[in-house]
Amino acid sequence: MASRRGPELGSATAIPSMYREQALQQQIMQLKQQQHLQQQILLQQYQVQQQQLAEQHQKQLQDFLEQKKKMEEEARAERERREKERLVAIKNKEKREQSAVASSEVKQKLQDLC
């Protein structure tokens, strides 16, 4: 009987070890599938974040360019305003000087009268 039990025990332990090996292989496959799914999820999250950052960067760039354009327009308008003021001042100065300076004809008539 001992000889019967020996082979039975050997075959009895072989079957559970085969099941354990199969169960381990199945767990490995499940873990690999889980890992693959997690990688896909991470990749999708990365792509979403990348898209959001690209959109945010584009918006910031547009805002910056709009602000720069506005500042350039304000500077141009200020230059035009100053130039206009300068021309008005010159024009007003010329009027004052002209009214103070007599023409040669007026000078001649004044001399004739004196």
C-alpha cells in the first residue's frame, strides 16, 4: 500500500502544481492586460493635458499679441497727437510772429508818414 500511495501522492501533487502554474499564468496575463489598459489610460490623459496646454498657450499668445497691438496703436496715436500739437504750436507761433512783424510795404508807408 505504501507503494500505491507514493505514486498517488506524486501524481496528486503534480495536478495541483499544474493548476497553480496555470493559475499563475492566468494572473500574469491579467496583470499584463491591466498594465496595457493603464498605459492606454495614461496616454489618453497625457494627450488631453497636452491639448489643453497647447490651447492655453495659443490663448496666451493671442492675448499677448492683442495687447502688443493695442499698445502700438496707443503709442502711434500719442505720437500723432504730439505731432499735431507741435504743428498747431508752430502755426500759432507763426501767426504771432507775423502779426508782430510788418511787411516791407507797411514799413515803407510808416516811413513815408513819419
